[in-house]
Amino acid sequence: MGKNVRMPQSLAPPPVTVGSRRVVAPSVERIRAALRFDVATARATAEATVDFCGGAVDGYPALDLRQPLDWVRLDGRELPTDAWAHADLGGGGDSRMRVLDIVVDAGSRHVLEVGYQLETPDCVGSQPIGWTHDGVTFDFWMSDLQPGRYLEMWVPAPLVHDRFALHLEVAVEGTDRPHLLLANTAGVDADPARRTWSVLYPTHFTALSPMLVLGPADALEVRRSAFGLAGRGRSLGLVTARHSDADADLGACEADLQGWLSYLATRYPPWVHGDTYWAVIWAPGRGMEYDGATTASVAALEHEVFHSWFGRGVKPARASDGWIDEAFTVWSTAAHRAEPPRYGAEHLPLDETPVVLYPSHPWSRHTPLESYREGARLFSGIAHLLGGPDRLRAAMADWYRANAGGLVTTDGLGAHLKLWSGIDISPWWARYVHGRE
């Protein structure tokens, strides 16, 4: 394929040597996938095409897909399925990725095509497709706590630094029962029978951005409203939906969502997610953020809404940077009786056990669990250093405003807090972010 001047983004991890292979992160331009759910046979299949460019140097390109392969083609050439097998790139845990066993030139354009079964993704905590005798329930159900839990569960995808166009064709077959598809994009075209959809997501999305929920139309209750939001010349649409097994007052959820969104838009301008916020309410135990959207239980709803600013309004440049949004969100939304409490400002001594919030390996792919409690304690300690919670919130508002809609890093936040406050926070950053003695 011909050379392309568009090179991979600078936030891509550096090449890593695995055996005799130099593995590189490619730059993905476009992903197209067709997902087919056959209710009569309780079987789902998929085909996907990925347009990508080679990495910053020549090497073996790494993407991921956590599904069993039926066939693979690169630039129209048939490959054995083991030519795109998983490899351990040193990121720890389950951070393996599929590596194409072919060297591609730096910046050269290629087309990867794959066909595969759509099964329970091969990653920790993933959930199976929900089949009934006349319907299907499906949800991307992403997570940042385990590797392989973003788009790559269902569709071939790059790491989270990369932005790409994503176009999905979704079909429900083998039933006459109408279904409903909810996605955080205005680009959804549905057929009148409500069993096939074309879904086009914004081109600034990354692998952690898209929400997709599919289920029988009579099993989903949906409310639609609109309200004014600070900084916008037109109303923000609000879609609030509830699965039939979720014991929730949808009207009360809608009112809470409007209140939180209105407050946060004033506190942390600007809003960067388009003309609609989407919220799908599930039974207890669920909570995940997407760009301008969430799938969450009632108890997790405020936390997930906050992530439309920190987490999806400013996104982690790498999975290792994901601790920032979890830590600051817990600090900002925890119950006042929690430990640490909401907006806490407590002295954090420098003689406690070091904590690793930022995994150092550039191919690491998860957010440490310590990000929630220990990360919130760190922000409480920084609030104390800066002179109180209002000072920290002002500093974070400035940081958000400067980076809204972009990708952020751990080092970037540390530098901002130090410059903004004039206080050297680096001893706390070293001990309670990087885990250094």
C-alpha cells in the first residue's frame, strides 16, 4: 500500500521488542463492523474492516480483539488466523494484544479484515450476550479496571490514545420482535421494523468512548427531555432509559441528571459532548462512563455523570492515566460520610506506604483499584496543601478548561498543579502516584 503523511499520534507507546519482533502501535483511521444477532439460533457473528497506518517506525502492528477468529485478511491477502495472535507485550496482567506477524513500513497504509464469532469476550469480568426465545440484550459494558475491556471486546480496536471513525451495522435476525438500540451519537439510522441499524460515531471518539445498548423495545422504558445548559445557545437533549429489571423511578433519575449536568456545566465549562446526554439505568452493580453517556445503576449515576467532564471530557492519554479521573471523581462525588469524604482536605504525611496509581509500563492497559480510595486520599491531601477544597476545584477547573475535549497525562496534571499553586507537590506525586520511596 502507498505511503501516508499522517503519522501515529505522539502519545502512542514506544515500540517494544518481543522475541525477535519489534512491535509498534499503528494509527487507526477507520473501523467498520457488522454485528449480526440471530435470535433463532442464539448465535452472533461479526465482520470488521480496519484502515490503519504503520507505526512511527517499521514493525509488527498491534491491535486487539477479544473474540475467536474465523478468518483474517491483510490488504486483500488471506492469512492464517494465528498470524494475528495475542502476544505478551510486557504491560502486566492481561495486557496482551494481537500482533500481526508481518512487518509494515512506518506510516504505510493498510486494510485489515476479520471475520469472527461474537461470544463472551476473553477478558476478566466480561458478560455474555443475553438471549431469550424471542429477543437479545446486548451492551458494550466496558470497564477500565481490566485490560481488554474497551471496544476491543467486540470490535478490533487500537489503544486509547488513538482517534478514529467508527461505523457499525447492527442486525437482529430470527425474530419478529421489535428491538431498540441506544447509542451516544446522533448518527443512528434505524429501519421501520426496528431490527437493523446503521450507527456512525463522531470521529474524535477513542476506544473507550462509544456506548451501545440493544434490547427488546418492550423491555426498555425511555424518557426524552431537554433543558438549558450553561455555555450553550441551545438546549441539551436528555435520553433516560431503564431496563425492565432495574427498580428505578425514571422521572426521579431524569430530574437528578438534569441537576447534576446543569451544576457541572457551570462549575467545569465547557460541555464538549454534542447535543444529547444518554443514560441507561441498570440494576445494582453496574456503572460505566462513555462520552456524554452512561450505563449505570441508580447508586452509581452521579459518579458516572461526573465522568463526562473528568474521564470523557478530558480523556486519559493512556490507560495508565485513567487513575486521574477515578480519583478526582470519587473525591468529588463520594458521600460525606465516606472515607475520604466528598471534597476532603486532610493532611497526607509522606511516611505512609507508597502507592502506585500510574503503572509505568507504556503498554499497561488498566486502572489500578487503588485509584478509587487511595487516589481520592491523594486529592484530599493536595487540597490540604493548596489551602482547601475550593482551591483544588479551581485548579482542576482551569486544567479541564485548558484540555477540554483532549487527551491528558499524569505528568501534565502534576505540572499544572505545581505551576497553578506555586507549591511543590512533587514529593506527594512521587510517593502516592508513582510509588517511589
